[in-house]
Amino acid sequence: MTFNHVLANRVIDYSPALRKKVKHFFDQLPNEISPFRLDIELLNEKLISEEELLKIVASVWNIPLYDENQHALDGEMLKRFSMDFIVQNQILPLAFRNGKYWVAVTDWFNLLCHQKLVGLLDGPFQPVLMTKKVWEGICQMFFSHRETHSLLNNIEQNGENLVSETTQENQEIDSAPIVQLVDAIIKEAISLGASDIHFEPMERNVRVRMRIDGILVEKASLNHKTYSSLLTRIKIASNIDITKKRIPQDGRMKYLSENQEYDCRVSTLPISDGEKIVIRILDHRRLGLKFREIGISEHDQKLIAKLLAAPYGMILVTGPTGCGKTTTLYSFIQELNKSECNIVTVEDPIEYRMEGINQLQVNPAIDVTFAKALRSILRQDPDIIMIGEIRDEETAQMATRAAITGHLILATLHTNHASSAVTRLLDMKIEPYLTAEALIGVVSQRLIRKLCPYCKTSYRPSSWEKAKIGREVERLFRANGCLKCQMTGYEGRVAVMEIMMIDEEIRRLIRNQASIELVNSLAVKKGMRTLREGCMDLLLAGQTTVYELIRLGII
């Protein structure tokens, strides 16, 4: 009995209503050796879903179905195949297990593909059925750089035709290949969840890197001739003067991807080998998120809600650069954004534009500093003021006095821990009694990379790791790398917070200029969970690694 007849019987068993349609397909066959495929006809006519069809095929021929929870994607296995082979044959290497190579296939009856697999592998392979939709989703995620490299190869192989000489530069900038290359690079960055794209001229080439989950990852290399046109294209799109190459410049441009608009903040910097460009990608989907929607624990949500309910005072968000302070502040503002409130922000620069919020950007070139902007804002009858960063004594003085005269102040500060924010304000010549009266809470945070749940592997920690952790641990997890996580071993980040609530006892210590250790000790005694405790919970729950906590200086 042929494949078509076996499948026909099982399809009819599955859905008797399809009997007439199946019979009609066979009646239309011109001869017995026709290349007719019943499965393809059923899908083309939309008589059965791909998921239903694969379940039938799996049951008849005893082939396992792909399950992302059971079939982890192994990076070592992937290296055995070229990207072109995977795309052309619609397969996905999974793992080597129990003496077999496990390979996901979208078409089990593609005999030519089977022959190729047998030739490539040095042992038996076990097919796993995967829908084309799932395969396309994984490939889009992992091979997002394919379009970029294809365009880049095309441009550099045909450089004389596609990349202009200096005398023709202005006419050439709008040439399709360069425009497409810029679009492809930004599109790839968005698909990977990158926050920044770095174009870095070096002596021999130009390196392209993307910051993904806080880590810079190299993605491409351009020759200087290609980069010259790409640089000019980006400058024009972001309204930057293309004639000025020896001074830093800033600009903005918009990018539309799959009906989603992104703001791109562009910064140029003249370095020894040319002009470096960094593009910051601002995702508007993050704009409307309130603090309960950005992955903060329930324990921390309750504390933040209590802080934001205060009618006046100063709330500080602290941490190093890139730890998500601005995103947290925006989420606070979204929570407080009500028609009865006059909310004003002063930022450098304005990262996201918010409906119903009065936003002011500092501009030192025309003497609009944080302090001067704040002075003007206080004449505008504000209820809530967000200060992008307290950088100097004058801004700190004005923010503190505004907080004790009936305004709710939200601001960021560069300190490593919640309690050290007190010391930082005192260092800025804020009187202890003013600091004590103004502060109502400090939120210190870090963004911790989470292990990819599909490929993380457990192991017994070494004595050195146990010493770092400070306790006996039987099992930890390490990063491995698979298709799902772009071979990084990590997938996304989570915010860990240390929230110090300022009560009368802590205020008394601040007034008396007690040491930072004493302030921290009292805050912990009153229930403050430290950054270390929050990160240790993630580590012991198998959500992050010892390496990640060491990298961030947590342990």
C-alpha cells in the first residue's frame, strides 16, 4: 500500500467528513506514477491543519513530534550544518542523544533530504516532525542576520557599482543597496532585542556590534568604503550635518518594522580611524508600561506602590549606567499620570515621549541645564517632577527643597546601593536635616541576565563557587547555548531591586550623620532585601549563573 493510501485511511479515520474529498483527489490522478502527495493537497485546500496532519503522520509512522520542552537545541550539533543547508531543506539539527542524531524535519517524505543527512552525519539520525510555522519562527529568530550578510556581500563584491566615489557621494547615498543595508542592520537589531548598534571604525575594517541583554556582541564587519556611504546615509536620515566630521553630533530618526514604529537616537564621535556611530533603539511598546508590568516582584511592587502614594518627598532610583533606571522612572510616571496632576520631566535627552506629560530636554549649548530647567519648572505649578539625573550640587539642592515644599520628586542617582544614596547627597553639600526630611525611599536596581530555559544545564558547583556564594549548594545551572537564545545561553533580563523605605528611625540616623553601614544595617533589620539576597534567590532557583553575578559585582 502506498504512502498516499495509508495516509488516506488514517485521515478518514480522523475525520470521516473528508472521505468524499480524499476520494476526489484519487479520482483526479492521471496515472499511478503521478507525483501526487495527499498531505500537500490537504494542506493546500485547507482541509486540515498542519498540526493535525503531523499528529496523524506521527502516529502512523511512529515518528516523534517536536516539543521545545523535550528537544533542546544543541549548539555543537548546529555547527555540523551550513545555514544554507538548513534553510534549503527546512530542517533543524537538535542534538546527539542515545547514539543518534536528532534532526527536526518539516517534510518526513523528502527522500533527497534524507540522503543528504545520511551523507553528512557519521551515524543514524532520528527524525522529529516539526511544523513549518515553528521552523520559520526559530529560523527567523536565529538567522535574522542572513539578510544583512547577503546585502553586505552583494555591496562589497560589486563595490565599484554600488558604493560611490567621493565625487559622487551625494547622488549615491540614496542608492537602494545602502538603504537596504541600513534597514537590514536595524531590523536585525530589533529582532534580537538589541538596545544599541555600534559602528566602530578600526584600522583595517569597521566592526558592527549590538548590545543584547547588556552585552556587546559582534555581528558584522564592513570595509571602509561601504561604511563611508552607510555613515552618510544614517547622518542624512537622522538630520546630522554630513560635512562636519571632526565634532561629535547627535540626531534622531524613525524606523518602521512590521507596523511598529521605533525611535532611533543617533550619536557620532570622531575617533582615530574615522567617525564612530552608536544608534540607540527606543521601543515605544515599553512606553506605556506601569511598574507592575516590567517584571518587578510582588514584594517590591507593594513597596513601590506605597512610595508612589506619598503626596510629596523624593524617591531616588540608583544604580550603574545601563541598569534600567530610566525605564523604571518612566513606569513610575505612567502609574502617576492622571488628569488632575501636572507632571513635568527634565531629561537629557528625552528618550520616550509620553502623552499628557510636559517634557523638557536640557541643552547646555543654550545654557538650559538641569538646575536652570528645574528652577523654571517650579514656577509652572508642578505636582510631580521627574529629574533624569541629579548630577551636581545645585540640582541636588533644588530637588531637595522642592521635595520638602509639597512636590513629589522622582530622580536617578549614580550609587551602587540604596543606602549609599544618602552619602551621595551629603557629599553634594545637602544638609543632613534636609536629606532626612526630603527622602522617602531609595530604589537600587540591577538587570540580571536570565538563563535560557531550553538549554541550561545543571552541575555540581566547585569549592571556589561555594565560597563565592557563601553557602553549601548541591546543584547550580550554567549557560549552554542553543538556537532559542542565539547561542548565548541567556534569554532576557530581570530587574532585581533593593528598596530602602525611609522611616523616622532611619531619618534620625541621617540627621546624626551615621555611617552608611549603620544606615544599611538598620534598613536590613527593618526588612529591606539587599541586591545580593535578590540575586542569590535567582541563582538558587536556577534562573541565572555565578558568572553573571560576578560580572555585575554582586558576589
